[in-house]
Amino acid sequence: MHPPSVMQSTLPPGIQLTDTLEQMQQGTLMRKVKSKSWKKQRFFKLQDDCMTIWYQSKRTGKIESACEYQLLYIVHRAISRAQCEQKCESMGILGAMLAKVSISDVETVREGHQSEVLQSLAEEFPPERCFTIVFYGRRGNLDLIAGSAEEAQCWIQGLHQLIEPRSFPLTPALVSRTWIRDWFQKADKNKDGRMNFKEVQRLLKMMNVDMNEDHALRLFQAADKSESGTLEGEEFVLFYKALTQREEVLSLFQDFSEDGKKLTLLELVDFLRQEQLEDEGTEELAMELIDKYEPSETARARHALSADGFLMYLCSPEGSIFNPRHRGLWQDMSQPLCHYFISSSHNTYLIEDQIRGQSSIEGYIRALKRGCRCLEVDCWDGPNGEPMVYHGHTFTSKIPFREVVSTLGKYAFKTSDYPVILSLENHCSMEQQEVLAQQLKTILGEQLLTTTTDGRVPTQLPSPEPDSRAEPSYLIPSWVLKGVGGAGPGGAGVWGTELKHKILLKGKKIGRLEDTLDGPGDEAPDVSDDDNGAEAEEERRRVKKDKESLAQALSDCVIYCKSVSFRGFQEARSHSRPSEISSLSEAKARKLIRDAGNEFVRHNTWQLTRIYPSGMRTDSSNYSPQEMWNVGCQIVALNFQTAGMEMDLCDGLFSQNGRCGYVLKPPFMRDEETLFNPSDPGSREGPGPITLTIQVISGQQLPKVANSKDGAVIDPLVRVEIHGVPVDQAHQETKYIENNGFNPRWDETLQFQLHVPELALVRFVVEDYDKTSRNDFVGQFTLAFANIKPGYRHIHLLSKDGTSIPPSSLFVHIRITEPPGPEQD
């Protein structure tokens, strides 16, 4: 018997069954490729739900017999998957199992030789037969070679057809429908389109619910309208709705509804003003929310919101803790580059550890897609005059520099229009340095910035985006104007410049920038009015040494990011240029923060500073970027390949402002005369501490812990962490709820004092409590305090990899209390 259409044959939202998808459902034999020598034939088949692809993952043991059973399952559905697995296991060939690809995990599909593996096979297989399936997060890609160009196109077009509808926002109703269908398919073990009570009990365990058997039976019988002893079609929908009843939301709804059945337009306006603190255009917003989220046409016509519509609003982007206005580009982008925090990656080419890990262009693609704007490349001499990229003096694999530059040119501006800084660690001979310069110029072309934006010596760094209203001398330190000479109103300013779609090279440079603009010369110009002969001689020696080890052509590619050694803040103020940049290890940076916090902040108002991880972090672990951001360091380089709290903070900070990779620093970190020191919050001008009060109300459909035992149900707790200046660092957590990851209720209030809220990040973490060992990670969400919306809000949780895990969420109430003003004292 076929399953009911409401559950099984309903396609995902926006998907229509086409000839292409039907062909994919019949299955195709293709080569799965892992290396030049590892090419195995596998049978791939799109399942009837159009949401999953099954394929045989390994071929070992008594393969022919195993394949017979697998073909019976995959192609003919003559036996169940459980029967197939049991048969294979009984034959001692557990390796001949089936692997699953979920369409929801697929980010994109690349045609042709667009991976290192497929490029290595370019002479053996034509590009029209090759394609790569790219997944979200840090999961490795799947490289495939079809038997013909037609078969490859079938899968490429079909996969695009399945993933493109996701670019349209799904309403909570569609998400719910998809979720219901998912659970029905997981619980319906014998695939007969019905669920008996035993299957329901198994479903509850799968959904993270440890429910009393009598209560579960009551819900089951109430939904079984046909009294058949099974649930099918709409009966399962009734069961699911009873299971997911949100009492806390219904209670809130009834607090503002006079009749308890609907919110009138005025009642909704009251809720938005009183609880959500929406104070601008509230009536227009209320109308918009009703039109967008009310499922009943009758209620919409009467400008009313039902309980279902109210819940949909609270689960929507407008009901999220993250201010939707800050999702897009909302900050001033016309400030000098040094006034922004810049999303930055360390050893970008590595996708594993620092000793034996794989080097891959995927590291660059993934970082750029996440909005990263500063990438690192380590270059060494390679065979046949071709420079190679790898971690020197280790066993990491190698990739040609040419491929890195080609990848950069292709992906640099797909996520953000703003400039990319390529941090070049140059270990090449003079001959191969010439090759580096030639490849940068020929492959990147006009993308590579090879002169200042206005052709003159800069007195400050240029902006990501020009602002014709900016004054030429805006925030240019007077001592810099004096040191360079000739700048001021009408002088060499940076207003009206354009850095969009430009790649800036960071590296060593012969002499100074003015030498490049005026033509190379042996003479080092005076550094400042009070230069003595010894300093001038030292500068000449440095230039001579650089000329012996650095190719002029490569030097000329470095404009705004000349790498210089850090010799102290006073030395930098006396002799350095805004277009120069120092790189500091995390340990060196921490010492400077301890010893000279305010000087560090001031230094970062006019010059870029890059921080990199300790060389002892061979496992590619990360340091906390927060302490570096606290003193205004712009380029805080992290190992993007390593998930954890540190990357959560990075993703949290840069998830705002259109994910463009640039976040404007607070005003007191852009003022050259600032008194701010992160260790002394009183040095920040402004009112006293802000109070952040968070009521953690409930959780919804929390995921199970990875690799947990069948039937295991989590004991969730919520920890809220504040990351900011030292005095603001704090964390508090709720009690744990025993055996309920489906709809836990905490109703606990946590409170924090924020002395420097402009620098604070708030991280919500859900863990599975374990009294005998370390708690297990369940989900998290991190955002800057500046992006928090007050009121009743949902927090949509992310996985350890930073990918969304709908519909897992927390329901909270946020209150932000500012200190009384002087007139209120």
C-alpha cells in the first residue's frame, strides 16, 4: 500500500517532479572519486521524497551478493532498508552499507574540474562528465564522474532544481510541514504509510522526548479519529500538533487578547509596543505581520492575528533575537580600513591540522564564502619554476600558487564587495618571486591594487567605500601629517576613493610607498624633521638588504599593507606610516594589552595590526579573538577549519552588516586621542553599566547529541556567556531538564552588567548535562550585543559547524535597562 499523499508523496516546498528528477529516482552508476588513484563505481539514487540520495558507501567482502540485496532495496524497494542491512550484516559484509546525502546539507554544485581531485584527472575524464557536490559547514566535498555528459547534466540540473527553492524564504508553515513529513518517514519503519503505537513510541525517543507511556497513548488515541489503531495522513498532523502545543506562547497570546481567540490590530500594536519595544511605524508593522504570517484568509481580511499566526510571527526573522535591520549592510563604510574589525583567516590553505593536514583551495573557497576578507598564503619554491603553497617544514600537502590565485579571483567577491587582503608569507627564491608577481598580475588583472587609489602618497588608509562628503583631513593624526609633509586640506587625502572589488597584497616592500609612486630610488627620504644620521643610515641598510632578498616586481604589488616589524608604539608613532602593518603573535599581543592597553587602542586608530595563533597550536586550535578586539586589533586571524567557541565569536561578530567581513569599531576606538583601556572600563566616556536581563523560557526540538545511543534523550541546560572587556566576562546557566530535548521549560532569569556593551558578544549554548563527565554540546547562537532585539524572541540554534539546525530554538525574553541619565538622578 502506498503511503498517504500528505506524508510521503508530498514534495518539498517549491519542487515539482520533472523528467530530470524522475531519471535521478531511477538511479545512475557513477564514479566516486577521492584521489587520482581512488575511483570507485557507486550506484546513486534520488529517493521518492526528493530530499535524500542513497548510495553504496563501501564495496568489500562478498560484494556480488551484497549488491543484489542493495539493488533490491535501492532500485526495486522489494525489501526494506532494515532487511537489506540485516542481510548484509549476516553475510559478514557490514562494509557494504548504504550512505545517505541529505539535500538540505547541499550548498551548491560545481560543474567540471572545479576541485583539486578532478583537476588531477583532467586528462583522463572530460569536464562535461565531472561535477562536485559541496556541503555546508566543514564537511568534505563529494567528487563524481558520470558515465556520459548527459548523465552528468541530469544530476547537475536536478540538484540545482532541488536546492534553488531554498533561496526563497520558507514560512514557518512550510518549515513545519517539511518537519512533520520528515518525522513521519523516520518513524514509519515498514513504509506502509501508517504508524502504530509502537512506532509512535520509537518516534518520541527519536524526537528527544521521554514521555509517560499512558500520556503518549492518550495523545495517540485522541489523534486516531478513525479508531483503526494507526495514524495516517491528517491524523498524524493532529498528533504532531498536540505534541508541539506551545503553552507558554498561548499564555502570552491570551494576555493581550480580549477574547482569547485572536489579536485585533490594536491589541497586536499594544504587544509590539509594550513587549517588543517597537516604537517606529508600529501600526504599519502590525499590518505587515498579519499579512505575512496569518494563515487564515478571514482573519487577514479582518486585520486580526490568530494564535497560529502569532506563533508564526514569533518564530520568524521579525521575531528573532537578531535585529533584522542589522542583517543587511547598516554601518558607515566610508571610514579608513583601520576603523573596522576585519574577518581574518590564518593559514587559509589548511583544512586540517598544521603538521600533516591537507592543503586545499577549498580552504580559500570556504573562508571567502563565510565573508572572510583577509586570507593567508605561505609560498615556497616548487618544481619546474612553479611556486607552491604549504606549511613549511611540515608534512602538509602542497598546492600550486597559481591555483590559489585563480580561486581568489573567482570567489573573492561572491559574498562581499569589499576589499580582500592577501597576506603573503614569502619564502621563495628571487626567480620564483618574479613568478609570484607575474601570476598575481596576469590572473587577477584589475582586481589587484597596484597603486594608491588616487595616485598620491596616502596620509591615512583608504575606505572600503568612498564618501564624497568626507573631509580630506578626517581623523588624520597631526604627527602623521607632519611626518609625511604636504597633507592637509587639498593634500593627499583618500576621499572619493574606490576599493570595492580590489585585492590588496600584504607583504614586505623595498623602501617606502612614495618610492613606488615616484619610481625606485636608493635614497631613503627623511622620516621626520628630527631624524638623526644613525636612523637614516639604518633605513638605507634595510632598503639594501630588502633589495637583495625581495624581487622588485613583487615589492611593487604591495601598496597599503607593507609588513614591518613592531618595535614599540613610540617607534611606530615616530617613524611608521598608515600604510604599514605589523603582525604579532597572540602571546606578544597579550603582553602589550597587559602593559600598554590604551597605547594599543590608540595605535589601532591609525594603523592596521594583525594577530596570529601561537606556533604551538599544531592541532589548529584557536585563541579567543575577543581580547584582541578589545584593543581594536583589526586583523585577528583564526583557524577557520576548527569549530568551537572562538569561531562562534568570529561568526557572531561578522554575521551582521550584510556579512561583508567588515564591522565598524565603536567611536571611542576610532579617536586618536582616546583614553579607553579595556582593563579600565571607567576610561570609556558615557553612562554607567547597562543591565541585560534574559529570561530563558523554553526550548523547541533540540537535536540529539551526535553519536548518541538509540533511545537516548538529552537533559538540556542553557548557558549564557558574555564575552567582552575583562570586567564584563561572565557566564550563568539554568538548571538541567531531565529527559526532554523536545519541549523543555526552564523559566529561569539570568542577569548581567555590561560596562562596555559596544564590545560585548552574547553566546547562548545548549548542552546535554552529564554528572559523571563533561557536558555534550547540543547547539549555540552568538551575536553582538548591539544586534539584540528586546522582548519575546526566538533564538534559532546553530550546529558546532555554524550551520542552521531548524527548527531547534530557544524562546527567551530580553530586557535591556540603561542607567538613569543625569536629569533623573
